[in-house]
Amino acid sequence: MATKIVAAQRRMFSDVFVCRNCNKKIRSQAVRINAGKVKCPKCNSGNFRPIKKK
């Protein structure tokens, strides 16, 4: 049963970032976020933060 929880955690929180302007969630690799290659599809901003794990 523990493997299901680990798999769900990975699916929900791995490589998910949130736009600081409009709070849109986007899935991308951290390397691309840090390099500034990813833009928000909603507001065209490049400011992202990691999603908070609740």
C-alpha cells in the first residue's frame, strides 16, 4: 500500500510549478524553469514557484 502513496505523491508534486502572477499550475522540468525557457500559458510570465505539498 505504501507504493501507491509514493506513486501518487510523485504524480501530484513532481515537476509541478505554480505561476506567481496567476497561480496557474504547469508541469515542466526544473532545469527548464530555472533557465527561463518556460512561459505561463495564461499570463505569459516566467516567474514560477514549486507547488506546496499539503
